Amino acid sequence: MSNSRRRFLQKTSLATAGLGLASNLFSKPFRQPKPVKGKLNIGIIGSGLRGQSHIDLILARKDCRVTCIAEPDQVMLGMTRKIFDKHNEKWPTIYDLGDHDYVELLNKEKIDAVIISTPWKWHVPMAVAAMKAGVYTGLEVSGAISIDECWELVYTHEQTGTPLYFLENVCFRRDVMAVLNMVRKNMFGELIHLECGYQHDLRGVKFNDGVTPYNSGVEFGEKGFSEAKWRTWHSVYRNGDLYPTHGIGPVAQWINLNRGNRMETIVSMASKVRGLHDYVVNHPKGGKNHPNAFVEFSLGDKVTSIIKCAKGETIVLHHDTNLPRPYSLGFRVQGTKGLWMDVNKSLHIEGISPGHSWEDAQPYLDEYDHEVWKTHEQDAEGAGHGGMDWFLMDSFIKCRLEDKPPLFDVYDAASWMAITPLSEASIESGGAPQSFPDFTNGEWRNRR
């Protein structure tokens, strides 16, 4: 284990001391979610910027309401109150007495579901506590801190029977769902190779000393704002694919991961580290003598992983957040009859596309537009991330109201989140292959 990795784990353990205890502070035995009568009562754990986005969508609906919030940050609570005022909704019960007050929420409140949108290190302990409390659990996305965390999610779900919905919004992106239709209609033939990733310049998020998400500065930690308070520490101490699920989630749908297929091995490598240091040094608020110019970052500016699947497909996964670049998830779907590439918005279908040339993908995406987008396009207008956040929230709420299994469940969460610690282990070992645990205990062959 590298010194930086060890320091991070030690720091995380100290910062979250008592989290494991918190998930066991329940006086009652395990409870399972009950059928819902009337409106869905939802609790929110974490009303930072992402949580506020969820709250805004919930309050705009007639079939649910937010009845309680656990959030220790008074600035974020102030911003959240404005959302309730906008919708003319009653201010809910607030649990703001420190980081562990969410346990009181889970113990005391009669809620039908909970949404967890907090800093990454809290995701698993909070989800475990929610499942043990018998509350239908919506968990925001991240990579795991360790493989043990992934197993803890699985074991808790199997022990309690409480469903976990992994809230991966990119699975609902319009072009992603249109390509899913094309894949199911065999437009690309048998799939051979896929690419995806998180390629997003986040320097203005990781160093933010303002009062808005992208009002960049050079501060992080206690002097930072929003994600800069916690996210940047992962770049200081860790080296791996820290945020894999926006890419792997859609890929999982295209090649049926955990439902007839699975990821088996991963090999990862990281580039040298320059981006964040250069950003601090060259920023108007920074400079070569700023204290953060002397911080040693561990995260390679470009992390590349190759995954081999049980059915023989290969996946190339990118993580690229510390260099100047346009946003792109870099999707590529390639099969025996052709391919689609997100980055150039083009495709080629053998026997249809002329010669060996690219075609504009948009006419195909329009033709194979998913039915849910055709039906609910106006409902999703103005929602976050191009509307796909509306579809995610709509799916989460309807799955709970109609007592249906989550579209993306605890086994998806565990396997997708496992990419992070496995990539760290591969990088640390010089690119040695790492094996994915079978979180389904062989059931992936039969699940559909």
C-alpha cells in the first residue's frame, strides 16, 4: 500500500470515526419497507448542491413530498429553504446537530424512502444505516473507498431485504437510451468493444472559495466551498478512477452487466501529476508562493482502465478531471456491424453508411428515440443535466410507489463502485490485473 493511499485511509477513518457504530444505533430490529398509501414521504440526507437538485424535482411533483432533512451545513440549509419557498412548500423537520444526526432521522421519522447525496466517504455507512432501518434507499453515485464497502452494501441488502436504488442519472441520457434501442435491435451486431469515462474539467470545483459551484479560486478543505471542502482531498491522497459510474452505468445496460454478463478483470494506469499544481500556480488568486502550491497531489491527470468481460467484450474507461478540456463522457459502442461514437457525434453501419465514411448520428438517434423521452420530454424540460435528472427521479419514485425492483440495484452499485479501489490497486502494482468479486454469487448468469 502506498504512503498516500495509507494516509488517505487513515484520514478517512479518523474523520468518520463512529460511522460503523452509527449504523448499529437502532433499538428496533430490521424493518422492511411497507406499501405506500397516498403521497410518498421522502427524507433527504445531505442537502448540498446535488441534494438541492433532487429536492427541487421532488417538490415540483404531486405524488411525493420531502418531510425531513439531515444536513449539518447551515449555508446549505439556507439555500435549501429558498427552494421550499419557491414551491410554497412547508419547511420540513431538520436534523442538523452534527454529522451523525442522520441516525436520528432514520430512527424517528416515518418515511417511505430516503435519498443520500453527501460526500463520498459517507455513502456506504449511510446506505447501510438506511437499509437496516428498513427505508427504501436511493444512493447517489461515487466510487467505493474499498472492496469491503461494496460487500457491506450487498450483505446488508441481503440481510434486511431493503432495496437500494443506485442513482446513476446518465443511464437516462437521451442519446444513451436511443443507442440502447439500437443495440437491442441489433443495429451494431454483436458488441465487441466499448469506451466511456468521466472527462470533465473540475478544477473550478476542486478549488472553489466563492459562493457558487463554479466560482473558482485556489482554496479547498475548510476554506473551500461545496465540493471543494471534501472532493479535492481524494486527489491529494488517491490515484485511481475515482468516479467511474457515469461511464460504466450506460455500458452496463448495453452489454447486460450483472444480467447475463459481468466484469471479470481490470488493468489501470495513471499518467504523471501536473494539472492541479499548475492550476494553483497560474490562477490569479494563487501563485507559486500560495500554500496550496506546495500540496503534493497523488491523482494522475489521466487514468486509463481496460476491463475484460465474461462474454469477451473489452471496455476502456477514462478518468480525466484535472486538465483543461471540454466535457465528454467519450462513449463508443462498437460491434460486428458498425459503431457509434459520442465524441464526434457520428456512427457507421455496414451496408447502410456509404463506403467507410462516418454519418451524422442524429437522424438515427431521432429515429430510435426512447419511448419514455417521447412521452415525457416536456415534463423533463428545465431539469438538471439536460433533463435526465427528471427521468432518474421519476423512475426512483415510481419504483417505490409501485413496489418494483430498482432499475439499478445494490449489485450494480457494488460492481460499478468496485472499479475505484480495483483501479487503485492495479496502478499501485504497476498495472497488474485485478479481479472483480462476483457480488451476485453466480446469479449474474440468470438475472435479467
